[in-house]
Amino acid sequence: MFDIEFLDIPPLVSVSGKVNLPGSKSISNRVLLLAALCKGTTVVHDLLESDDTQVMLTALEQLGCTVERNTDNNTVAIEGLAGRPVRDKVHLFLGNAGTAMRPLTAALALLGGEFELSGVVRMHERPIGDLVDSLRQLGCPIDYLGNEGFPPLKLHARTTNQLLLNQPIRVRGDVSSQFLTALLMALPLVASRDIHIEVVGDLISTPYIEITLNLLARFGIHVQRDGWQRLTIPAGSKYTSPGSIHVEGDASSASYFIAAGALFDWSTDHKYFEINGLGTNSIQGDIRFVEAARLMGAHIECMPNALQVSPCKEKQAGQKPLTAIDLDCNHIPDAAMTLAVMALYAEGTTVLRNIASWRVKETDRLSAMACELRKLGAVVEEGPDYLKITPPSSPAEWTTAPICTYDDHRMAMCFSLAAFNPASLPIRILDPKCVGKTFPDYFETLFSLAQAKSASIPVICIDGPTASGKGTLSSAVAHHLGYHYLDSGALYRLAAFAASAQGIDLNDSAGVAKIARHLPVKFKDGKVWLNGQDVSLAIRTEESGMAASKVSAYPEVRAALLMLQRSFRALPGLVADGRDMGTVIFPDAELKIYLTASSVHRAQRRHKQLISKGNSATLQYIQQGLEARDERDMLRSSAPLKPAENAKLLDNSDVSIEKSVLKVLDWWQGTRPF
Ligand code: DC
């Protein structure tokens, strides 16, 4: 997950390959609660791992459920509560997970006991009053601890076991369908008689109720319904675990990839794009996003558990890839946000109607979406329950800006799609880690599927002499920006190390180059692996450094390592340190830094490092060694160490690492269009 302040996405060109979707959030959290309400163990396969499911799992454990994870086969086994929380007087913190707050409120109110339920500030702004009214009607004592109608809530123990089940339970259906879902999952716990639920107002987001009914049936509860106004839980209904249950891929998460697969011109590029884990067998309402995307021009083939996507092939080069639509989106409230961003790529004005529920989601999504789309050059009309989006009329009309995400995962994922813009502008997503709510690896997944022109993938080069602090500075900058990091010196060290290990004389330039050409190296978890062996420490000795300096003077060795170094230029960007990053390897880099420090300062730093590792070399010996290496690196004929023409000089002799990082980030910001 990108746990950084902002993520700059370079302009993207296309997507190809296969994506395995994370599990559905709606199904995951429902299944977890249903499993907890059963007797016995339910093994859940492919559960979504995200903030919202973690919130639910923690709550269930607090209530006394046993949860066992098996990472080998990606299962979670839930030992149910058999109708009674093991513990009460529990305070449950439910983050911003509506799919935990609403159903747990209903289930715990009916089960009885004392509980406090709270969440983040936004959760306390999301309505729950209609559900509380329904539960109070039944005789459950519930207090608001903050504002009337909103969490946090206090559930009190009931003084009587009697619930008022003889009259229909009325619940509003036109604010959030989660109120009805919550009652449907809770009431089977007390179904000693037929229980009737009456929906007041037109029920919104009915597909989510269908997911609830579908899953209830898997757990032995067969709800009868008469249209969407009246539903009955039959007397004697009893939760029964299905033993094991599989969570299908998240259809709302799929929408970003369906959109990505439809956004670009495939006339020149006939790669396939496949989305696995979701298909015609889906029970999620957002699978109908497929129909909406087709209306906009996407070609989507549906298989039972996979989708294949391609853009509208009839479009001519230069035409917008999609066509505008005017659509009632009540049935796909979450995925419809993706349509709003697809509208940027459509010919004409797109109108998304009947989406008032957006206002009470993770943020007021109607105004958030309107505000951010305008930043990109779209003309947007925000109605009380609709959005009208006219895209930029030509590439020149596109603009870019930092996109606010309002702690809303869908805002972040939706706006990543703006990176496919025809103006080839990068896009900045603020607070990208908010995707953790439902799809922690969203950006990593997108970057593994998306293609960008190599020249548009940013590179920051930090060159300089040995012990100037390049490594520390470069990895800190890379970490800050979420970029990859290349320690090119390690490759020369590895070449010398691997050659010596194979008995090759380091004077044999062709022999070393042959080894360098096929280095079986892997950088993983901060370690360097050669042929599966951890050599991180072995290549860091002074001797290794001298050997690297020697072999790095051979033009054949430098040529052998050229392509390997360039292959590190990958989405979303790279920070590379070495001697010739800015002069030879990435001459087109947007920012080049030449980092120096006096040989005394560098020797002192290296001395400190070596002493801490138990090495007793003297300061004077180290300084002489550094100067000898500087000389060799600077005087060699092939790619000598020298500042690139347009490099910024940074002497960090008396500058702290924190200040150096800020300086580099400041220079970097100066190159950005934001
Ligand atoms: O940065 P370092 O000390 O790990 O580098 C080891 C040697 O490798 C250094 O003395 C010179 C050489 N080198 C190089 O020639 N070109 C690079 N891009 C990086 C390192």
C-alpha cells in the first residue's frame, strides 16, 4: 500500500494482462457476520483483506468469536457465537465501515447486552436514525452518544426478553439500503414467529438487498418477499453454517479495470485484458456496471468467473474512445462513480441520475466528484441527485491538479483513471492510502497492468562519490514519493562478487562482463539476493567496494549492466543512485543531483559505520581509500564520475539527511506541473 502523502501517476497509455480481483467488500463483511451468528465453524475462502473487513473481524473477536487465518490457502475460519455474544460491555470501534456499523447495531441490539459502537468522525456524520427507530419500535433501548440520528451509539441491556414482533417492523428504505440489510441479518436471531418487515419509501440500491437475501439463503434463512415493500422471515428460521463459503471478486473494484480496459485506442494495440474472479455467476449488483460500460462503448465478454474487456473498436483514431450516456444509476451506486470519470473520455455530455445516496457515503460524493472533475477541465453540473458531465473538448483543454480524495477509497481509485488522458498529463492523487478501505494494493495492481511510455516515467538521478550519503538520501526520497529505488553501485559490487565467486580473475574484463550480462540478482525486502542467496552484507565490505570500482572501469562491464539498470524505470517512478545515472543511464531524467561532501566528512561517516559493525579501520586509512576510489572513478575513460551538465549540486558536508531530503523534494516539486 502507498502510505505516502501523495502519489503522482505518470500518463498511462494502455492496460494488458490479467488481474485477480480482491474479494467483494459487501459479501466479505456480510459473510463474516453471518458466520459469527451461526453455531459451529465456517471457513471463508478469498475473504477481502482491507480496513473494512479488519474492522469487522476485530469487532467479532472482541465479542468472543474465534478467528483463525490460514495464509497458505487464503482462508479464515470463524467459530460462531451460536446466538450469544460471549462478552458484552464491549466498546466496538468500527472505523468508517458502514457494512459493520449498521448490521452490528441491529444484531447486538436484538441479542441483548451493553455495547458502545463508534467510528471515525465521518462515520459519526453518516445517518443511522432510521435503523435505530426500527429497533426501538421492537423494544431495544438505544441512546445516541453524540448527535441525534448518528453514531456513536450506546445499546443497553433489555429489561425484558419480550420483543414487539407481533406487528410489522417499519424501516425506511430510501436513505440507505444497509438499514434493511441490518434488520434482515439480525431478525432471524429472534424468529420465534413470522416476522414482517415493511419498507417505508422507495427502496434504493435493491441489488445490495439481493446480496443479503442470497447470502442469508446460504446460511439457511429463506426470506419471503412481496415486491420490495414487504419481506417476511418465516417462523423457526435458524442460522446454519454452510461449512465453507467462497467470496467472489469485488464488482465495484472491477469497475476501475473494466473502465481502464475500455479507455484507450486498441486499433494499434491488440493485447487482451482479463479480469478474474467475477462473471455471469456474480450475485453482486455492481456486475451491472458491465451494461453501463457497454452503453459507453466498451466491449466486454462475460464468462462465469471472468471478464474480457476491450475498447470500442469502431472508433477512429483521434475520436474519443467512449460515448456519453444518460443513465439512472440507482442500481449501481458505487460503480456509477467510475462512470463519472469515464465521462471524461466520452463524446458528448453524460448524465448520471438518481444518485442522491452518494451524499451519505464515505464523503458527499456528489460534490466531491463534481469538484475534482472540474480540476481536470470538465464542465460539471451538480444537481441534488444527479451529475451532468461535459468532458474537455480536446486534449488541449485537459488540465491537471492534485486530486483530493476525501478519505474515500473510490475517489482515489476513480481518479487514477484520469492518468489515461489524451493530453499525457500526470495526475496527483492525495492520500492514496485511503484505498485500504477495500483494495489496499489497488495502485500496485494498476501499475502491474498499465503501460506508459518509458520517457514519461519519472526518474530522479542522484550521483556522487562514495560515502556521500547517496544511498540514504535516494532511498528516503524514493520512499517519500512511492518510487522504486536503484542502487546501481550494488550491481557493480555484485558483478565483482559473482565473478570472484566463480574464480574469474578481476583483470579479465571479458570474463567479468559475461557474468555481469546475466546476473541472477533480485532486490527484495531491502535485501540483495544473488542466485537465491542473501548477499546484502557480503557486497558491502570495503574490499567489495574496491573490487567494484575496479570492474566498473571496464567498458564491457558497463555495457553489460546498461539494460538491467534501465529496466528499473518502472511505474510510478524511479530514484537511481550511482556515478553515471544522470550522464549515461538516464540522460533524459527530469531531475539530476550531484551529491558531494568533503572527503573528511565522508571518511568520518564511513568510519562510524564500520566501527558500529566491529571493524577497526582507522579514519586516515578510510580517507585514503575513499580518495583512491574517487580518483579511479573520476579518471576512468568510460563514464567517469562527474556531474551531469544540468545537475543540481548538493554539498551535504554540514547538512542533515532530513534537510537534504527536503531540498531534493523541493527541487522535484519544481519540475511537476501541480
Ligand atoms: O556506490 P558504491 O560505493 O556502492 O559503488 C561501488 C563502485 O561501483 C564505485 O566505486 C564505482 C562503481 N559504480 C559505477 O562506476 N557506476 C555507478 N553507477 C555506480 C557505481
